[in-house]
Amino acid sequence: MYIKKILLAIVIIGLFVASYFAYFVYNAMFKPNTNFNQSETYIYVPTHARYTDVREQLQPLLKDIDGFDALAARKQYTSHIKAGRFVIKKGMSNNDIINSIRSKNKPLQLAFNNQESIEKLAGRIATQIEPDSLTLLQAMTDAQFETDNGFNSKNRLGMYIPNSYEFFWNTSAEAFRERMLKEYNRFWKGARTQKAEALNLTRDEVMTLASIVHEESKQSSEQPRIAGVYLNRIRIGMPLQADPTLKYAAYQLPEYKNTVIKRVLNKHKDIDSPYNTYKNRGLPPGLIAMPDVSAIDAVLNPEKHSYLYFAADASRLGFHKFAKTLSQHNSNAREYHSYLSAQGINK
């Protein structure tokens, strides 16, 4: 009888220990442990991060950080940190969270529109992926990379086609640059290259002209007509006389730094620069800004017409009036200049 009591006590203790262990395992692994109201949130784990870096981000998101620590150590996550962007969903357990941040790096949609310079593009990208703007800029202007792939300081901006792309947050600056080169080559594969050749233009020339067209008008509906005007001028050997190129030339000079030119004046036409298309025939040596795809395709698919001139339309701001003769153009230009003067825009 005494032995039976001992055995019964051992069984009871065993059941109690097993129950406690099961309760501990449930709480440590499977009990919901999130402490936020939204359906999901993200943590961003930098390259070469330590567990303390991950823990710092997780602590405000979890009810029990100590329980998470214990399981993370047991599952050896604390010594095997993975960089990336990871989702934490409301109601996740510690086990779910560890599985997520250990192997489920989530891509994001990286997007950029027409940037004015490679420096501004680097800054825009740096807000979306891990590398900072300086690291990106160094990779994007690397001389060896540019030489190997046919780019230089004049045309490098044309390699980056404005769009939305899927990237991992922890993509390196070099990997970003290489991906953009692939996207550039994919963009030009096939029909676009054939259309450029039919116009007797190189890719770089198309991009340069597209940058001017885009700076002239953001209206995709009239960009093919503007492209047609410039191609007509090129065809007959007439200077482009593109005001955006004068602004670009001016902004390279110290006296125009941190200024905004709202009205192109005769003094701007005297600037000594290869980008001054009033003084120099043909296209300038490179892009003056990053064009949208609509402007690129406008150059490749120009409207066929006999217009040689256009001026901003004061009655429809953002659009232009087109003319076949200089006298008609001068009339259109005087109308717009009168509008600017009435608005007090004199420089």
C-alpha cells in the first residue's frame, strides 16, 4: 500500500510537471504575443545587425519580450540574424515571429519619378532601401561601371527609367545599380531601339531630346507634337532654341544657384554653354533632367506635322500654341509674355 501511494504521488507530480511544461511551451511558442492595434507592421533589420538591434525594434511591438528572448535563444536566432524587411502580423506567436524574421524577407515597391539630377535620384532611393544617399551616389557614378556600360557624367541619368520596381529593402547600392542597368536594357530591347534607328538617333540622343520635351511640357497628350517640332528643326538644321536648356545652363553658374528662373530673358540666351541651344545647333551634350516614359515614347513616336514653333498658352496653362511661321509664333509669344508681365513675373 505504501509503495502504491509513492507511485501515485510520482504519477501526479509527473502529470503536474508535464502540464507545467506544456503550459510553458504554449506560452513561449504559440500564445499570441503582439502589442499593436493595426493588422500588421514591419521591422527593418540592417545588414550586419546584432540581436540587440532586432530586439530594440521588437520590444514595443510585443507584450512579453523576455519570453521572446528565451525562444529566440533556444531556436538559435540570436546568433543567426538575417537582414531585410519583415512583417509582424497582429496575433502572431513568438514562434510565428521568429519564423517570419528568419526567412521571410518581404520585397517592397520602389518608385521614382523624373529627378533633376543623379544626386536627387540617390536621395529619393535612399528613402526606400537600406543604403544611404552617399553610398548610392558613389555606386551610381562609379567611373569603371560607367565606362564598362557606355555611360558618363552627361548621360548617366538616362540609365534610370522612372517606374515602380520590386526590390528587397536590404538591396546593396551596387545591386540596385546593376538592376537598373538590366531594366534599362530591357526597356530598349526591340521596338524602341528600332524606332530610334528609324529616326537616325542613338539611345542617348533620344533620352536627351526626351528630357527637353519633358521639361517643356508635362502634358503627355502634347509631348509627341513638341517632339515633332524639335525633330523638324533638327531636320532642317535649325537651332533647337529650347528654353529649358537655357535654364539648365544657367543653373550650372554660381549666380543662379538656389534660384528659380520663372521667365527666360535675352540675357540667358547669351550664356556661354554647350547646353545653350540658341547658340549651338543640334542636341546638347546630355540630359537636362530625367524624362518620364511618356516623353521618351513621344520622341520615338513623334507627331508628323509642319510646325516649327510653339509658345506657352496663357489661356490654357500647361499647354502650348503651335505655329508654322515665325510671325504667328511671335504673336503667340507676345500674348504669353503679356500674361507673365501682368502676373508680375519678370525674372
